[in-house]
Amino acid sequence: MYKAESPARARATSWEATAYCSRGEADLIRVDDLRKNYGQNKAVDGISFHAGTGEIFGLLGPNGAGKTTTISIISGLLEATSGTVMVNGQAMSPTASTVKKSMGVVPQETALYEELTARENLRFWGGLYDMSGARLRERVGEVLALIGLSDRADDAVKTYSGGMKRRLNLGLGLIHEPQVLLLDEPTVGVDPQARLSILDVIRAAARKGTTVLYTTHYMQEAEELCHRLAILDHGKILAEGTVDELKKMVGEGEIVTVRGNFTAQQMHRALEGHPHVRTVSLEDRQAVLAVTGDGGSARLLQDLLGQALEVDGVNVRPPSLEQVFIKLTGRDLRD
């Protein structure tokens, strides 16, 4: 597994979360050599990672990569085959009730009572965490404001849009002010506006010191939201680091995607003698290349065309997590 050096501070973002430490005693989540087998199928295959106070740590990978299984084990819904999970310094298991109360869990499937109002749903879930009286009423109001549902607080949930239900689902996980928040694909199926609102709520929770474990298969979300992330596939962590550190795996310059009527062998020969070009992926009819140096992409394309290579299309862009995933797995994230 590729593992970037741990930075003294997470990658800077436009919203600048509160400082956190991602080592030692400040780890709110620590996972070591976690495994979950279903017969011969290894759903989670020896993964390890940690997340500190106020950190948003992402698990990025396609459907079936092991993200939901990992979160289910950390939340105590599933028992691991082997390995350890520590939450706030305590061992996690399906029977660890005290540890569970320090966590908020937001699953992919919404856990809402459709006949009840948003306020009633929040009161009910707050009661499950032993909240009551004035403090519960106050907290319900805070969460309704946070998720932008104050004006619809007393309407039945069944009248809500999909995005509103997703925001309320997130609110249920936050009602008891958890130290650790586990989010499993919380923006699936929502419109862009609802997605932005959900991400803002998550950032606000992290700023207050909540440790967030966030699973997604959306590259842009991972890049915008996470301080650090792990790329997960077939139950294994392939790489871990900040977004900038992971991008360095495919180069510091530009990523050039060339498509056309050529074979992989023809392109390989055409690239000989280009010391500033590194192959990210190469197959018949498509090459993804990392190019460094000022004007390097233009010189490369001029040379390829000069060799009578049939080029139908070219795309030039900065390095992205998509290219990192392709480099690590040989395929697109959505495949």
C-alpha cells in the first residue's frame, strides 16, 4: 500500500477546519488489521487507519469496495473476523454500549419515521441517547437550524423532498453531539443544492471537534471535504494521504488523455525519448499520461502528431483523484 507521509497539519481547504492531531492519544478512531470474511469472500482484507479529533477522514472507493462493511464494524453493527477497532480509546464490539453512545451513525438508508415531524423524529432519537427536558428541546432547535429545516420542523416527514430527508437523517446522527460521526454515502441521490448543504453541516461538526469518517464514491466530494483519505478497493487500502499527496502519485504537472486509432504498442514506441512523460495507464485507443515541464503537453502532442499517430481527441487537465484511482487499479472508479 502506498502511504504518504503524515503532514503536521491536514491539507488546507477554503473553510479551514479547527486544528487536530492525527497521531497517538488524540486518535478518536483507530483501526488495525481489520478483516471481515463471508466464507471465501474477503469483504475487508487487513485494513488499518486512524482519525484524530476534528478530522474528516474519507474512505473512497467503488460500490463493493468494503466501505459499508468497515463502517458497520466500527459502529458495532457487525463483528469483525479479526483485527481491532478503538473508538475514543475503547475497544469497539457489538456489545460495547458505552462506546456506541459516543458515536453518531448515518447509514445510506434513511432511518426516519415518515408519519412523524422532523421535530418529533429528533426528539425520539435524542431520547434514545438519554436526552430529555429543556436540554433536548434546545438541542432539537439547534439541529433544525443547522440542517436548515426550522421552517418545516412541524411538517410530516412524508411531505419532504429527498434532499430534506437526507438532511434530517444527518441531523439524527448529530442530535446527541457525538464525538465520532460515521457517514455512509450521505449524499447519494440528492440534488446539488442539498449536497452542498449536507457538506456544510459536516464541516461545521468537524470545526467543533467531531471526528468524521466519511465514505463516498464521488471523487469531487472526497477532494472538497476530506483532510485525509484512503482509497479502498476489493477490501484493501491501496493508498492513504491528503488529496495533494495522493495526486503526486501521478505527477506534479498535467494529465494528458489521448484517444485515437492506435494500439498500446504504437503509443509506447511513440513515447520513447520523452523523459518528462510518465504513463499513468495505457491501452489500445487510449493513453493517460503525466507530463511535467513548461509547454511539455504541447511538445508531446506535436511530436505524436508528427509520428503520424492517429489522434482523435486530447484532454489536458491537472492531476486528479480519478487518475490516482486508475493508476492504482487500472480502471475507472465507476466501473
